[in-house]
Amino acid sequence: MRSLKGFDNAGNYRETRATGEFRDVIDLQGVTKHYEVGPVLVTALAGIDLHVDAGEFVVVLGASGSGKTTTLNIIGALDTPSSGKVTVGGRDLTASSRSELFALRRETVSFIFQSFNLFPGLTATENVEFGMDVSGRNGSADPAEILDSVGLGHRLGHFPHELSGGEQQRVAIARALATGNPVLLADEPTGELDFKTGAQILELLAEQASRDRAVLVVTHNREISRMADRVVEMSSGNIVSDGPPEGGKMPLSELHW
Amino acid sequence: MWLLRLRWSLRDARRRWLQIVGISFTLAIGIGLYAGLSSVTQWRLTSIDKSLEVTNMYDLRATITEGSDVPTGALAAIAAEIDGVAEYNERLVVDTQIDAVVDGEEVLVHGRVVGMEMSESGSVVNDVFLIEGDVLPASGTATPQVLIDRNFAAFWGLPTDGNVTVGGDIDVEYVGHAVSPEYFLIVEGNGSLGKSNLAVLFAPLAAAQDISGKSGAVNDLVLTLEPGADAEAVRQQLIDATGSLDGALLDVITRDETPSYVGLVGSPEIDQGIYDAISLLLFVGAAFAALNFSARMVEAQRREIGAAMAIGEAPRSITIRPILIGLQIGVLGMILGVVVGYAISFQTVSVIQETVRLPIFEQPFQGSIYGRALAIGFAVPMLAVFWPVFRAVRVRPVDAIRSSHLASRGGSLGPIISRIPLPGRSLERMPIRNLMRAPRRTFLTLLTFTMSLAIMFAMLGMSSTFTTTFDEGNKELLGAEPDRFAVQFDSFYPVDSPQVQDVLTNPMVQLGETAIVLGASATAAKSDDSVDEATRLDLAIRFVDFGSDVWTPTMTTGTLSRGAPGIVLADKAARDFGVGVGDDVVVTHPALVDREFAYSTRTLPVTAIHPHPLRLNAYMDLSQASTWGFGGLANIVTGVPADGTSLNEVKRALFGSGKGVSLMQGLGDSFRSVEDSLDQSQGVFFITRIFVIFLVMLIAFNTANINVDERSRDHATMFAYGVPVRRVIANLSVEGLLLGLAAVVLGGLFGYALLLWMALFLMPTAIPEIGMIVSVRWWEMAVSFVLALAAIAVAPMFPGRKLKKMFIPGQLRVME
């Protein structure tokens, strides 16, 4: 599984491209998720199929309660499906043990959160080092270079509370990149940011897909979906559409929200 | 509105019940320890007063010189003639040897028969109070019947009635356990007799005369004074009356000069000094912990407070819910504080009652003490909630509701300290970074651990200081012979007399040497030949052969000069006198002039200092005894049992000889009464240590629990990145350990300072006769600290279950 040695300092996923291994990095088949809320059984996912390849930039679009975050959580092994089969990075999550799921999160998926979730006690560099440490890539890349690649080469020793929201999100992306994992999962990554900053973040994420990572962005912002390779729209736990953005992929400069 | 807030805060309490109980308990230990220990002192003081009142302890006691006695009525006649005497009792007090069998084991100890007029209504002065058993019959019985002292009986577990052998051959039946004011606390024989090795038998005067073979004799008078009477004038009249006693000297002491009384009434206040120090430190530590934890609990609600502000709720109304949380903690802390206080009180009382046998022990609720402790205990969580609420309502609502990068931060040292570069990987740095991030919290937690560990250090140090002091003292007196003993005669005998020779030549005795022991007092001599009365101390001067091959005192400074005049003082005595080798002391001592005893005063140079901790012990060369009129005489023989002979066999053989032996005991008993009385301090120290360890665990548990709650997002993020739960717990443990290690260092330093204060300043006030040798048993200290550290390190495992069961998406706020 640790065939991820081929990342360069910028986090490019070169080995996968060369070997073709894990091209089908995400595969969901008939996945359902039910929650019991008191006496009521709530269906968050009603049996979805989803397939994402490496190098794809996918936006999962939907209103609140549509099931998009649940999908993201299941792909990231943060939650388990009620039924169906989930394969990420070649590993069947539904048949994996708890420790295997932890290992998957270390080695295959990386998260970017709406509220950044940086470690407040660690500097920007240390937050990035954290990503490298947990994925076992310590020493294989320079965290300063990774931060530089997201435009934060001048903020290395700053603590999260000393950074703006956009800078914090860029540190969060750098931390995710530092893991070198082939799947990037971003939950409303621009939710707390202004347009300009959000656009920069999306640009960074799109760039990761171009480096052969599978990038999944969950959002309720339809405008964002216009820059994706593919838009998966969800409603009431179902995928209601799956394809290129309506009107074709647009450059970032034409987006507004 | 209040009702809704109350319901809401009760729901808060239900959700956080573990934290609320934990904080309340922390507070309760502080409240309880302070109130509990302070209550005990009040109980003791009240009970001592009532016990002394009910037994009518004497104001003055007149004793005829050891070995002498006068006919019954002679002392009473003197008392009857003196103005100001209210009541009096003649007594016969005879030292002897008592042989008791306890569970098949023979207990051969120093004994004392105290005979006085007794009736069912009790004695007039210094009554004997029956604790359990039967009152003594009015008329004589075939076998003499007595009451046995409760201290001795309880120590050895004697039944309510039974038999003992007095003086080697007289069978005496005891029919109950009793106490008398001189023996509420046993301090006898210059400290060599305690509850374990002094058996006092209380008997009607006639029975005591029969048992001791002193028919019709008395040697002791106890009396009380009329209100307003001048004790000194009465004392002088008693001494002046000596002329009518056919050459016998009368030694008169007041109640305040009675060692057991001094120990009895003095020790509670001195103990309270120690209790105050312990409980205050612990109370402050617990209060800080509660303050810290409560504040953190409320700070966790900062966003909710912001939301309330955003919807227009008045700040005053917003404060209600956090205040109710403080109220819950305060009220629960107070309830638990009373429970803990009483638990500590009763544990402590049971320890104290083992040492001080009072006929009356009352334990009324100490309203003012508990009131004080509870008021502070209640105020602490209230203050704790006010601060974060005050801060929260001062920020703009928009800032308060933001949880991310725009949330208000406030200024602190955190960012500065956090810039210190650290080695290791990010995960390894995290515990230190977390500690640095919130210096105030870290400091408060450290403070509470430090105070707890300082108390533990001091308690352990006091235990080992006592033990070392006694061990060193015994080592000094015993030399290489653990069974070394002293035979004391009832008078001074020529060394070639049968009394002395029988002991020296007894086949059970080897290495026998004669000596003289005299009670004296001394003061430091001033340069203008006057004396410094403020330094007057009692001394037991022992004339021993400084050229002996068997035993001589060890010197710390100076030399033993055989044949030369001069005195060898204990280090503690020299310090209290303020003298050193070459300085003079003025000694007032008994001298034998024309076969009559008289008091004499002379100036002696200090020739050496010895290390024995007992201040009383002073030595002079045997050759100098002649200058005091005691040449060629002895009242002591020291020796060791012959090979194959036990100390008990020697005791029985020598005491049974009937030739003037009044006391025979091992020299290792020199601290017996102090060791016995310090059992209670050791007991209290032990109880305190248990509560301290419990408090450390509680603080560690609360810290870990609150950390887990506060950092749930951090932990969820770590889990999202695949960091295993065990690693997160390990990080929390490391964080605790780092704090614990810092607390060990600081606690060790503060604890050592506390130990020095207690051993070198407080204890000398309580027991000035002993020069404490401050000692720390490092291995014991290390084990205790390692246990405390282990408790701190293990604490994060308790909320580990919470971490394992965490719903990660919920904590990451990614759920829709």
C-alpha cells in the first residue's frame, strides 16, 4: 500500500501516474446510511454509486441535508455505511478493521475542513510537519517548500491565530498535501472565506487534481461547481446528477459568488 | 427566566456531571482537610478542659525525695496549715516493675503504684476516672485489687480485668481501665517512659501501701488552690515545711510544670500550627484547581454566551446560567466538604485517642470553622465563573460567536513562550506546545500539583526526620550493644555496697559500669558573671568514666578530658544556651553535704558537644562527682546482658533482688514517650498523605477530562489524519507527566522548605527537648513521587473511552 514514495516536494503524485496503480481511487456501490434520531430513522444516503479516478476534480453539490458531507465522511473512513461497498485506494472499507481504517486515513485520504482545524499550539510549519509525521513521510519533503507552494513561505513560524482565514486554509491544504495521500477531501473549504481568498483556495485544490490526486470538494455553492471536472449533485440522499458542470468547465476568473 | 435557566443548568450538570463532581470533590478535600483538622484541635482543647475539670487536677504537687517517705497524715497536716489550699490528697507513689502476660507473651515494664484515698464518689484531687470495668471495692480483698492505666492497657490490648505481677512476686488483680490527669498523656522518666513501657496501677492508699511494702507511708501530696491564691506563696510554704519531715526534701511543682500537662495542653496548638500549614496549602491548591477547572468549564460556553448576546439577551441575564453552574459546584463542594471534613476528623480523632486518653472527648460541630471553610469553598467556584463570564460579555457578540480565526484572543504570554524552538517531531512537540499555549492554565494546574506534592514531601520528610532522630539518639546511647541497659537505684549507694556489687557481679550482667545521674538546671553564663535566666534548661547530668572502654559519648566538637572539670552538652542544649566549647554554663544541682542534700550552683566550662538529639543529656567525668559530694557513690549501673541472657531475664533477676533497684530498662527507650506521642503525628501525616494522593489523582483526572473536552476538535482532526487513539492518550499522558515532573521539582523544593520550617521552627516549639535531625528517605520520596506521577500519567486513560467512542465528524463540525 505504501507505494506513495514518488511524491516530490510540491506533493506531485508521480508514481501513481507512472504505474497506473489505484487509478480507481474511490468506488462506492449501493451505499446507504441511516441514522436513528430518537424513534425516527433518518436516511442520509439512499444507496448511491460513485466512482472517482485519480486526477479528477469532483465537486459534490447539494443543499443542507442532501447527504454530501455524509458521503465525504464515508469516503474518508470517518463514518461507516449502513450497507453497500466502499473502496478507497484499493481497500474495501466495509471489510476493514478499526485500525485499518486509521491506517487508511494516514496513508490514503487527507482532509481539508471548513473551519480549518489547525492545531492552535503548532506553528504553520509544525502543522505541515504533522501531516508528514502521521503519514510516515517525515524528512521526505521540506515543509517550508510545501508552505511556499501554497504561497505561505513568509508565514512559516506563525501560529494559526496569527494568520488570516485564507492563510489558515492554505496551511490546512499544505498539511493535507504534506501527507502525500492520493485522495483530498475538502468540506466546504471556502465556507468561511471571502470570494478572493476562496478563489485562491479553489485554485490550489484544482492544481492538486492536475497532479493526479483525486480531489473531492463538498459545497452548497453552485458557482464553485462550475470550475470542476465533474459535478455530483445530491438531494435527499440520492445522486440526482453526475457529469461535467452545466455549461462546461469555467476558468476561475469567471466565477463570482 | 430563572426556572428556565435552572432547568438548563441542570441539563448542563447532567451532561458534565463527572466534571462537576470532580471539581466539587477537589474543593471538598480542601474544605474538609482544613475544617476537619481545625475541628479536631477545638475538640481536643474543649475535651482537655472538661477532662481536667472532671478529674480535678492538682494545682501543686509536692513529692518527697526519691526513696524517702513519711507517715500517713504528715503531708496532709502541712497542707491543712497553709492558707490558700482548697483541697488536698496524700498519696503513695512507688515505682516498681510490672509483669503482664499478653497473648502468651510476657510484657515486663516499668511500673508505678499510685495509692490514694478513694471512694465511690472519687478522690478529691487528681481523681481516677474509670473508663471501663468495675469500681474498686471499699474494703480490702484477699488479692489486692487495682485499676490499670488505660494507655498501657490499650497499647497492649489488655482485657478489662486480669492479673499482673508487681515487683516480681506480688500478684495483683486489676478490675478495670482508668485514667488520671497526670497520665492522660504519658511523659515520664525524662522521656524514657511512654504508654508502651509504663504501667500505672491506681489503688486505694492502704492497698498501695501493702503492695509496695510501705505500710502507713505516703510520699506525695496533690492539692488545689482556692481562687486567687498565690501558687508561688503556697509552694514556698510547702518547701519551708520541709523541716518537719525528718530530713526529707520536698520537691514542689505546679500543674504548669508537669511535663504531661505541658504536653497535653501545648500539643493541640502546636499541632494546629502544622495542620494550618498543611491544610492551608492544600486548601489553596484545591481552591486554585477548582477555580481553574470551573473557569475552563464556563469558557467552553463562550460561544453560547456570544449567541445569547447576539439575540439581545442582557449581560446580567446571560450570567445566570454560568452562575448556576458555579452554584452547583459550590453547593456540592460544601456538602462533600462537610462529609470529607468529618471523615478526616474522625480518622484523626481515633489516632489522637490512641495517644491521649481523655475521659471526656466531645466532638461538637464547629460551626465557625466549617462556616469559614464553606464560605471560601463556596466563593471559589462563584469567582471562577464570574471571570470568564465577565470576559465573555465584554467582547462584541460577533467575536464571541466566532470559533475560528476571527475569534477574540486576548493577550497573554502564550505566543511569546510558544516561540521557543523545540526538538522532535510535531506530534512529540504537541504536549509541550499545548502547555505553552495557555500559560495561565498551565501555571494554575502546576500550582495545584506543586502544593499537593510539597505537602506529601513534607509529610514524608517529617516521618523520616522523627525516625532518624530517634535512631540516631538510640545509636548514640547504645553504641554497638542494642541491649545496653541501665539499672537505676532508689538512692545513692557506695560502689562497693551490696546493692551495687550485686548488679555488677551478677552473672547475667557483663560490661557493668557505675554512674551517677542527677537532675539539674543550667543557664548560659554572661561575660559580667551574671546568668541569663531566659536560657534556663533542665539537664540530666550523667557522671560517667570518660576513660571507659565500654562506652563514652561521641563528640561532635571538643574533647573528653578525663579528670578535668567541665560539662559535655547536647548539641541542642548548646544551641539553646547559645554556647560553644570553651564557654561557661552555670549549673544548679543537688549536692551531698554532710550526708544531707542541698542545692548548689557552680560555673562549668563546656568541654565538648555531643550529638544526641535529647537536649537533657549532659555528661561529666565520673571523677568530678566527688566535687559535688557524690564521690564513691552510684545511683546507676549500665551494662549489657551476658551471652545467652535476654534483657527480660536480667530485668527480672535484678529487680527481684529487692536491693534498691527502682528502675531497670533498656537504654534504647530514651525517647519512648516522645515516640509514643508522635504516633499521633505520624498517623495524621499518614491520613493527610492519603488525601493528598487522592487529591493529586482527582486533579489529574479533572485536568485530563477537561483537556479531552476542550480539545475535542484537535483530537478529531488527529483521528481524521489517522493518528491512533493510543497516541492521543499517550500525548495527554506526556503532557500530564511534564506538568507532574515540574511539580515534582517545585514540590520537592517547597516541600523541603516546609519540612525545614516544621522540623526546625515549629517542632522545637512543640518539643524543645529534642534537636530534630532533618532527614529525607529519598527512596521513599522517590516511590511516592513516582506513584503520583503514575497517577497523573494514567489519568488520561479514564477519558480514553470517550476518545474511542468519539463521533469524529460531529467534532469536526462537518456534519450537515
